[in-house]
Amino acid sequence: MAIKYFKTKYPGVRYRLHHSRKNGVKPDQYFAIYYYLNSKRIDEGLGWASKEWTAEKANAELLKIKEAHRTGIGPQTMAEAREKADQKRAEQEQARQEAERDAVTFDEYFKDHYLPAQSLKKPDTMRTEKIYHKNWLSPVIGSLPFNKITIIHFQKIRKNMIDSGRAVRSMQYVAAIGRQVWNHARTLGYVNSEFPYKSEMKKFKIDNKRMRFLTTEEANTLLEKVKIKSQQLHDICLLSLHCGLRAGEIFSLRWSNIDVDEGIITVLDAKAGSRPAFMTTRVKEMFKRLGSGDANEIIFKKRTTKNDDGEKKIVEISNAFNRAIDDLHLNDGIKDRRERVCFHTLRHSYASHLAQAGTSLYVIQKLMGHKQISLTERYSHLSNESFKAAINVFEKTMNNQKIININSQQSASRGDA
């Protein structure tokens, strides 16, 4: 059935009644207009009286359309007017969102957007990133939005770290975190430019390889000194020295990773992926002394308070280790940090003694859990004697072979033919 419209006192303005809804005591009215454009009649609806539309308001809209027809300026139809109004609102909303994004500070973005997106990273990695952000990034750029951060700010961060005596590797790490946050923000549209410190990061290529390793006497003396201070710290040091484990790998060990009968430690989720580590006799005896626990139980636990109900996982080496080094004067007079003894020196000593014993670099790479053989090649100079021994074997083999007269062989072959 056709909808019935009623005329108003304004030409081109009409209305229809709602079949049931009231506006006050009267039926609700829906107002519409019609006009001609290029000899074609156009009908357009406006709205209900209950939504504050009136015949006068509808007529005012109609007059705007007719004025646009006369002057050629402005929307020629109500549909075009609505489209432009929608476009304007969209542009205003976009500008508002961009203004909000532009106002987000580095600290706010780090907390609200970057950290929640890092769920696949290891807890220890996230803990380190938070510490570096708090200590170095936040004091300089934390309160600034991205569009206010320049290369000068990152140069200041670097200067602060130099003045505090921080290692170049730490400066690399801080710059890398800044770049990761920046690129993450760029992906989500919070910043359009490249990381401002990108070119400077290329200058961070340094020789940061530790070359110092402990002799057998130094290592055993250090273990005994540490044992006096803490039996657990001694056991942790023993694992690093005899199995090449990193501190974080030791802290994460659970009883399910230990097979004393086979002499194997399963190192899970290491930097280069999971790998087996192999026990020496002293390590086997150490685990037998410790006994065993529930499969999922952390082996080496931090000291706890009465109110501590957490997993009790250690997060860093005790200062007792550094005190033991000081007691033995192992770092006296040494300025180059690559030559100073630290906990990582134990792991480095493990690989160094393997290399001196003639172990191939490939085997050392797998035992150490290095991603790339280039990380293992620092030990190649320690294998010179084994390389020389291999050449001697080759030379001896070649010299012991019979010398065959090739010419006589060839002559004989031609005679047979």
C-alpha cells in the first residue's frame, strides 16, 4: 500500500504519520522534501517530529538546496550534504585520534602498548628491558611524545651511561630497546618517522669478547672460596664451570631437566634453542648430594621471606661471588673489562679448556649453545696445538706411502694393449 503524504504550508515540504507512535498527543510526523534538479524530481526524507524536525526546519533545508542550485555553491542534494557532513565528522575524528596518538608519551606507550605485546619474550628478557627503560630511557625521553624525540636525546642517554661507567654492550642494549619500542609505535601509527638514532647504532660495532679464562688452579681455588660463603652459590658456579651453562639457564633448571644416571642436563629454551649439557663426575656427585624434588620444582632457589609465596627463582648472581673474586685478588690492576673475572668467566673457561684439549669448534659450539659458529671462533687460537697435531698426522701418512713409477705403469699398460 502506498504511503500517504500530507502537504504543509511550505511548497515542497510534506509529511506522513506514524501508524502507532505518538509525539505528545498527536501521531508522530515524518518530514520530507522534494525539488527538481536538471528537470528530475528528487524526493528526500529528513526526520521525525519526535526527533525535533518541524515543517519550518524542513523548509529551511529546502531553501538551502534551492540556493545551492541557483549559485552552484554547496551541496546540490540532501544526500550530498549528508555525505559531506559524514566526511567532515570522519576527518574531525581522525584528527582527534591523531592528536591523541601524538600526545602519547614514550613511557605511556612502553607501559600500555609495547609491554603487553611482548608476551612471547622470556621473563628474564622482559625484566631486563624494564630495568633499562626505567634507569636510562625514561629519565630522558619518558615524558616526551614520539614527535618530540630526536637524536640528541639518545646521544644524551649514551652520555649518561658513559658517565656512569656502563659497558658499551649495555649502551647497545638500551639503544636496541628504544628502537624496538619506536618501530612498534610506528607499526601502530603513533609515529611516522624512522628511529632517530638508527645511523648512530651502526657505530656500536665493538670488540666485546671476553678473552680471560681461569687456569685449573684458579678455578678450583675460586670454587673453594665461594663454597665458604655459600654452598648453593658453589654448586651454581660448578655447573657453569663444568657444563658451560649460563646463569639464567642454571636459575631455570628444574628436577625434570636432570638425569644423573645418564649424566645429562636438558637445557630448555636457551638462546639457540634447547640443548643437552653433559655432567662431569663432580657435577653428578653434586646432584646426588642435593637429592631430588618434584619434577616441576626449581632446583636453586632464592632466599625468601615469610610472606613470599612466589616461585623463588633466582634472578642474579649473589654479590658473594664478587667478594670471593676480590678476596683472591683476581682482578687487581686489570682495567679492560674483557680481562676481568666475572661469573661468565666460568662458562668461558669451560669452552677454553675444551679448545685447548683439541675439541673441535663445531662440538664446542653445540656444547655452548652458540647460535653462530662465529661466536665460538674466539677459541680457535687455543686449538693451535691440536691443529698442528692434525697436520703432523697428515704429513706422516703421506710420507709413508709407496712411490709408484707412473711412467712404467703407463708403458706396461700400452704393451698390454
